Amino acid sequence: MKKYFNPLVFSIVFILCSGYSRELSANEQPMYGNKPFTEEQKKLNDQVVSEVIKGAGSKQAALERTIKLAWQYFYEKNDPETAMKRFNQAWLIDPNNDEVFYGFGFLTSVQGKTAEAIPLYKKALELNPNHPMALANLARSYKDKAYDLYLKKRMGEPDQEVKTILGEAVTLYEKASQTATTGSALRLTSLESDLSYIYYQWAVALEFNGEYAKAWQKIKLSRKNGGDRVIEPGFIKELSRFMPEPQE
């Protein structure tokens, strides 16, 4: 049986990866820090890409192999730095690939850089408007942005500005759930793991927005897709304080 991974064991990984603050090398940043290459660097990049394509047999095979390797470094080896290096290599192979930009956004989010992740997710969606996990994680970035704003304003209840951002997140989660029709061999995920994550994070946004009954509905859908692996008990406890879990 093929082994699948949850699309974003985010709360655990975030704690592990955001705790350090060393300066990242260019190779550990999306698009090598998005700085112009020297002529020598261009020549070296072309050589590396040529060798990778030759070894894989075709450009597409090289791209897919490199992207899958990036996710393996992240999920299997807990090595986000090397994962970013592999996504950079994939970007050299194809600078307009939605999965590459999703990977950039994902790893940037893992570093705790929400504002920097948003344009990367948006680029992925510009290339593929129906990328379910780019939609879901852009939604999570908006939810995090709304929460940061909420804390900054020190308000008792979310104001209209916060609610507007949350509304954008909820809309994106809805589209993500509709577009998640298959899993991804490249991302090492199944449809069920994608949906369990989407519905759970959707529930979090709804709870923050005070829509408790709807939040419970999404928790139910997450559980239906194996969500007990990703749903945090603390969230269920918090949601239950506002509204007991509805009985069938």
C-alpha cells in the first residue's frame, strides 16, 4: 500500500522550524532570494539543469522527480532547508510551475513568514487557479493575518476589517474543498488527507469568526476524511466552550 502523508502537519512543524533565526543562504530562499544571477551562476545553473534532465530522461520527468524529492526531504527527513534547495532546482527546470510556487509558499509559511508566503501562493494560483492546497494555505495565511491584526488592535471581538479578511479565507476554503478531487503523488498526499486538512482549517476560521455551528459541520467533514490525525484537541475544547458539539 502506498504511504501518504498529511498535507500539512503545520502546528508541529511550525514549532520545530520557526524557532531558529539564522540567516538563510540564497539557496534556502525561494528563487534563490529573487536576485539576479551573475553570468557565471547562469552558466552553472544551465549545466545543473541539463544534467538533471539528462539523468531523468526528459524535462517533465526531471521536474516531477525534483518536486517529489523536495517533499520527501520535508516530510520524511524533516529537512525544510534541503527541501527549499530542491524546489529551487525545480524552479530552474521550470520557472512557471504551480507546484513549485506552492512549495515555495508552503516552506515560507513554515518559517513563520506569512506576509511573504501570500504572494507565492498567489503566484501558484495564477498558474493554476484550481490548486486545492494553494487555495487552502492562502486561506490559512489570510486567517493568520486576520488573527495578527486582531491581536494588534487588542479588541474584544473581531471588527469589520478582521471579518473581511476572514471572509476571504472562508471563500478560499470553500473553493479548495471543491477543487480537491484527487490526491497528489508529487506532494505525497491522498484526497482524504487533503480534505481533512482543508475542512479542519476551515473550521478554525469559522470559529474565529463566531460561526460555531458551521465550524462543527466542518469538523464533522474533517473527521469523515480521517481528520482525527490533524484536529488539535485544544481546538475542540475551545470550540466546545462556545457551543457544545451537536449530537446526531
